Amino acid sequence: MSVPSILRTAAGNFLPPGRGSSRLRCRALSSCSNTRKMSSKRQMDHLEKTSKDYRQNAVYPAQVCGIIQESDTVKRLRISVHPDFTFKAGQWVDFFIPGVEKVGGFSMCSCPGLLQREGVIELAVKKALHPPAHWIHTACTVGAHVAMRVGGNFFFDPRPADPPADLLLVAGGVGINPLYSILLHAAHLARQHHASGGRDYRMGSAHMLYSAKSVQELLFKNTILELSREFPGQFSCDLRVTEPSQDPARDQNILPVTRSGRITEADLRAHVDPQRTLCYLCGPPPMIEAISQSLIDLGLPKDRILFEKWW
């Protein structure tokens, strides 16, 4: 599909060459691990960071159909997309905005099931001076026209015959977005397995380890807790706050299951089985590097540790 004329200036110079078929076959349950290098001299933009990642060829027109203030610093967009638009849980989009030269890069925080049911996706974007994020927080309105192209090697998309995997999802801050998409997809697969009488993919367990600066910045916390209640013994979560407020009693009233402090190796140990655990990480690079090393020290093979640290 051609790029909409209003977006051709922004998108026209960035259509990548075709990717090899081996990229198309890269799946979460394979030995493919994804790393993105960060520049120590300057902030690389999204297109540079992801220049070697898989991308779909098509750029699809889309329209903002809903805006929610998810937290003091995060807005969630609900976006109506073209009928041919597809993605896998955990992937991101190149985000083209009319009149904005820079191209955004945002992970979906919704799952493919929502796209199938309603024809929409959702993005949660943190307030920043980077032009695409700044536009979302200061100028985006319901009805705004944008365009998107899907990419990324970081996803969970098992086939029905694949062996069940136990997911360990470790998120820091707004790095929750792709992991929340994966968690929602895992819940969809668990319901589908039950509804099919066991014919569809059999989901293993899923444990979410999620840390943010404050209780207010723990995005999607209510749904994460609801899934733990819907699938007791199969889905679970551990929510952390790294910078507790001066009124801890207030925080506990808002969300009594949170704990203070960063994620430690001891938190990981109970959820690591070298044969079954598949770990997805997304957050600040120092956090990802430290947790990856802890997982390796606990015996988890490198090819079962997948991560995003480009944001």
C-alpha cells in the first residue's frame, strides 16, 4: 500500500529494503534473541536503533479514535487501523505524523485479539520532548490521521503444536508496553485453549515482575491483577515501586499488593526453570543488562532471554 499523501514527506525516505525470509521466521520460541545498541555519544532515533530489525513493507493509514490519560505522564491512544494491518504481541510501530519530521517508535500495549475483535490497537506513550511523543501529549486529538508500519523481532506468537512455555515478563517503567501486550495475548491463548477443549495452544504459566517509580506510574495495574485472579495458580504478578512516596500508607490504600525496592535475583529465582521458562525483558538498558546476567547465573540459557532496551 502506498503511503498517504499527507504523510509521504515524513515516511518516504524511510521505507527499508526487503528483509530476508529468515527474519520472517524469527519467533519467540526459537533461539533468536534481540538486542539494540545504545549510542554513548548521542541519543539515536527510532529508525537508527531499529535499522536492522524486521519491518513489514506496508505503511498503513490510521486514525486516532480515543485518548485516555493513563497516568500523569502517560497517554494511551486508541487507534483505528486498516483491515490488512496485523502484528504479533510484543511488536512496535513506526509512527508517522503529518507535519512532524521525526518518526516515532512505540510498542503496542494491546494484543492481537483486540485488533481482531474491534479493528483497533492501543499505544501508551510517555510524555517527552521527542517530537512524536510531544505531539501526542500536546497536539493529538480524536480524529487525527497518522500512519503506521509494524516491525520488531521481539514477540510471543506460539503455534498450536509448540510446547507450553512458562513466561517470565520483567518490565521497568514504560517498558511495560510490549510485555503487557504479551500478557494479554497469553490470557487470550489460555481462554482459547479452554474453549477449544484443549485443541489450541496450551499456555503455561505467566509471571509479571514490574517496577516503576511510583504506584501512579504502574500502568495497567488493575488489569494485571485481574488476570492473576482470573487464572489463579497460572498467572501471577509482583509489582514494585522504586521511589515510594512520603505517604506509604496512601500508596498501600491505592494498591496494597505493591512492594518497595528494585527487582532482585531472589525475585527471579522462584520463576526460573531452564527447560520451560521463556523470559521477556523491557526497560532501561542498565536494568536489562543486570537482570539478564542474573538469569544466566540462575541457569537460564541465553536463547531463552529476549529483550528490548532501545527506549
